[in-house]
Amino acid sequence: MSPTSADVDLDAGPGFDEGPRGALVEAEDLTWLPYGAARPVLDGVSLRVAPGERVLLAGASGSGKSTLLRALAGVLAETGGGDQTGQVHVSGQVGLLLQDPEDAVVARTVGRDVAFGPENSGVPRGPLWERVRAALASVRFPHDTTRETRALSGGETQRLALAGVLALDPGLVLLDEPCSMLDPAAAQAVRSAVAAAVAEVGATLVAVEHELAHWVDVCDRLVVLGDGGRVVADGPLAPTLAAEGERLAGLGLWVPGAPTPSPVEMPSGLVAPVRRGGVTAAVDEVVRQVQPGLASWQAVHPPQLVLQDVSLEASPGEAVAVTGRSGAGKSTLVACAAGLLEPTSGTVRLGADDREAPHRWHAVELAEAVGWVPQRPELPITARTVLDEVLLTGRALGQDEESLGERAAALLEALGLGDRHDADPHTLSGGEQRRLSLASALAHGPSVLLLDEPTVGQDRRTWAAVTGVIEAARAAGTTVVVSTHDRRLASRCTRELVLDRPPAAAVPVRRRASGLAAYASALPLMLVSLVAMVVGLVVPTVAAGLGLLGVELALLLVLCGVRWPQPVLRLTPLAIGAASLWWSNWWWAEARDPVAAVLPALRMTTAALPGVVLAGYLEPFSLGDQLGQRLRLPARPVVAAVVALQRFDQLRSTYADLRAVRRARGLLRRGITDAVVLTFALLVQALRQAGRLAVAMEARGYSSPVVRAGCRTWAQPARWGHADPWVVLCALTLAVAGVTGHLVGR
């Protein structure tokens, strides 16, 4: 049978287990064939892990390690569908850390995000917050529990995700490359935290990692998957490495003591730039402002200094490694150099013509000069097949199809993707997607190649291929700038630029507080919206509608003050809808009476206006606290709706990321077509993110027996504030106004 994300003994109480013990893990003849795939990712895997055992799961890139972890966590069905045969059994609660930490973020603040798993396990509120603080301390998280998750760097997000797993106190801890995005000091802290956590409670551990040497002191058993998704080695860690180290190194594993592989040699013409050019960036500072979201408008974040006093200069034939601690601004500097981010203060010159301000260039001009590989490998994927993905930018630039195709095919072959031309890029592993991004960035022959962590998730063979491509590009005259924690890669660059983390200002998040709504809880605000919807949809006459609209405006001034949340963003769609409804009713009516056509528009406006405005005050998790605790609604639909609302705030940043990708690849034309294409791409990306989020939620107990039995706990109480009675009075006033309109209308 397949395990759930948590197997809890409900007879022991509401689901809170003070002393989890190691889980027994058994997989028998497990095979997984994704829909549309020609070969299985896992093929007849049989594995037994004893309680308390600590297993290091290794294998070449694309060998099925992440898939096996998801199978053990019982969330394989949420990964896109496929045929599974064999059996998996896990005797205890499971905590899974996904490869991309962004996929695991479910809440607006750090504290509520880490608390998500313990809530689903039924942990009482007091011990729950003790767990949260202990988990954050164990991974050396640098911020407090009120920090917004949107304001975190990639490395900080990875530590947050690990804290979310440890807070579960799981019997089985599954970690998918937990240190891949961290600097060495932070990575060591994470490994120490994992070792201490599993030792304290006797938990079973299965960790996926390419760097085996870092886990020799943590794990006691090594399991290796081969290219066909089968177990090719299994035994005690140290003896297995000693006896089979040479064979395992030949399979691509980073075996301790094995020499660093030599980069694969390739013809310089394959990666030569069309025109030579360099990059110069004198960045005084980059200040990031976390934008208010549709569901978190009240939180006003202080400006965050992410980069300060940095000078970067790279010429054709040079490779500059940008290194530093997690959160030092490496990705930000690469984005500035690529013309995708404007420095708050400073200048950037780029390309063969050494022009300034590349952030203002047309997309085609930028794509001719730049090849960009972002930190998130799935982000640049636009085409339906691997080969078309590599050809995309060259086609946008109008390059010769035949020579472009030859170059693309040769790059894919060099990077180990020669047999995946017709595959869907989204079905590739994380390491394969990074190599695809590198091929896509180089195929059109850019002057400057900018790479953000290109060797993450690579085994020895694919690392040699990636570094071989990078060194060949540099030797051919391409300017290379690479942000990395990989010391092997940094040592092969011509120069290294070490960034220091800028000082963090100790300025708290400010809360907008104007009107009663800023101090009210969610249910009274929802009551106002519901009453408005009911009375607005049944307005009998234009005069009654105008009267009701006047009452609503007056009440909104009382509730929100003179500064409404994002008035243009929120009210413009409502105004367009009302105008369209008026026009259609006037144009298609026989009498063509413009006054009569106003009534349907008034009904829509009065029904929707309060809800549209007051939605800015409905913080998703506070809303969930109210619905789950005061109205006693079932936890699963409440939690699903709350997390969906929370993710809704990220659509703006996702749209900006997609726009940057298309611009860097020469696909942005500054027209209405771009808006349509980007909107569709945003929809597709949102659906894919929703699928990965479903995996993360299941892995943290969303469907656990505790939740299904109605025993889920809530980290925060459902408050009833001093402003709530006044908001209820506003709702009653609105109801009286609606009834009065009906009586007068008669």
C-alpha cells in the first residue's frame, strides 16, 4: 500500500505525539512510469530501511532519486500522473523537503509557514510554537517568526523549508538536496541540524545529495540508483565507498577523495559568440521593496538593501566567479549585469557596443548580447520540446535555421541530452533542466554568458560537461560571469569576486491602519461583503441603487478611511465590468433607454464594491483561523483556500519573472500580443506551481488522519477585536438601507 504523509494513532489523543520514533520503510518491486515517458524512472526498486537508520541516497543526474523520495512520502500521484506498480509502506509520519524550496512555502510569515505541519499533526498551540522556534534555531535562520516569506533570499527559503520539515518531528525525514543552494557555512549548519534532530528522536533519514563526503559523518548506509532507475549499490556507507569507490565514481558519483574530473573538451566554434563584448557594472546599491499583495495590502515593508558598493568588470575571454554567503546578492548582481534589473543607484554597460542601461534595451538587442541561466531551472522553459527550447532564441533573432539546428543538437549531445530532443522539458530532472537552460543560453552565440548556480544538481559526468561548455565558451571569446557556491567551478574561473552581505536595517514591518477595517477580524468584514452582495443584486430601481451606492461609499469611508487599498488596481476591473454591462443592456434593448440600462450596472457595482475593497484587509491565514475555529468549517477546504489566496499574492512577481525570461530570450515585442502570451504563460506556470504546492502540502500532513478526523489545531487564535461590533453595525446599516430601498421602490 502507499503511505499517507502522516500515519497517526488517533487513539492516543488528538494527534499530538510527544515522542516520534524512527519509521520502518519498505519498498517492494517499485516501478514508476510517467505518462508519455518511453522508459520508467524507477524500475523494480526494492528497499528496506530499518527504524532509526540513516541512508544516503545517491545516483547520477536523472536517475530517479527525487522520484523515489516522493514515492516514500506517498505523494507520487501528485507529481503529474503515471503508472505505479509494487508496494510502499512507511510505519510513521513523514517529512519531505523538496528540491525547490519555493514549492514548500505556504504562508505569508515565517512562523505560520513552519507551523503548518505541526498544525496538521494536531500539536497544541503552546508546544507548537516551541517546535517552531526550535526548528528555526536549529537551521540558524537569521530572521524572526514575523518575517514575510516573500522577502527571503533563495538560501533563506531553503533553510525555512528544512525548518518546516524538522518542526513535524517526523519518524521519517526525506531530504532532497537540502544544501544545494547554501554557502559552505550554512550547509554545514544544516547538516549538523539534521544530524542532531534525527539523533534526538531516533528518526529514520533518507537524504539525496551529490556531495557524498559531506554526509559521511551523518549517514551510515549508502544506496545508489543507476541510470535505469535501479539499485546498483547498497551497503554500509564507509565500507561501500572504500570497496567500490572507483566504480561509483565511474557512475558519476562525487566519491570522497576522487580527483575532480577534467572538463569535457569541445570545439570552440560550437560556443563562439557572434560578436565579442564585455560587461561592466558599478552598482552603488540595489534596494528591494516587497510589493503589497492583493491579500496582504496592510503590511508595509521597509526597503531592503540587497546589494551595496559592488564593481564587476569582465572582458571577452574572461570568466568571473561571483561568490559569497547566501543572501549576499549574487543573483541580484547577475540580474543587473544581464539587463534584467535596474540598479537603484549605479551603472551597467554591456555587449559588443559597450552601451549603457541594458534594462532599457529592446528584447532582441538584449538577447543578441546576453545568454542568461537563472537559478530556477524551470523558469525559462517556453517550448514544448527540448530541441525547440534550445532553438527558440536563435529563431527570434532570425538566425540561419540549419546552422542553428546543428549547433543546438551538438550542445545537447555535449550536455548529455542528445537522446531527449522530443521530450517535454518539464519532465526533465532539476539537473537536466539546468543543462537545458545552459544550452538554450549559448545556442544563439551571445557576447556575455551570465549563469546563476549552473552546477547545482550535477554529478561528476554532467559537471564535467557543464564546466567544459563554460570553459570552451570563455576560450572562444565569450565573457562569462557565474554566481556559484561550487568551489571547484570557482577555482577554474580567471577571477573571483566575493560579495559581503549588506547590513540589514532593523526596521519592523509597518501596518497600514486607517479606519475600522484595519483593526477588524475577517468574519465581520466578510459579513459586510455578503450583505452587500445580497441587497445589491436585488436593487429594485435606479434611485434605490444610487441610494444604496451612496450608503456603501459612506460606510467604506468609515471602514477604510480616505485611503483605500490599491484603488486603481481593485476598482478598474469593476468599473470596466459595470460600463460593459451598461453598454450591452443599452445597445441590445429595443427601447435603447440609457437610464434603464443603468440598473443592471448598479446592481453589479453595489453587490461587488464592498467586497472588492475590503478584500485588502483579509489576511489569508487570519481568515482561515476564523473559518476553522469560529465557524467550525472542515479544515481541508479552509486550508486549501487559504493557501491558494496566499499564493495569489505571488502572481505579480511570477509575471515579472516570466517577462524577464522572455525579454532575455528576445521574445518580448512590447505589444498586446505580449500581454496575451504572458498571461497564458502565467496561467500555465500557476497550474504547475499549484501541482508542486499540492505535493508540498501533502508531505506536511494536509491529508493526514488528524486533519480528516477534524482534530487539526491552529497556531493562532481566532481573535474578536474591539472594532468588530462596529463593523457588524455597518453590515446591519447596509441591510437596513437595502430593505428601505425596496420599501420606497414600491
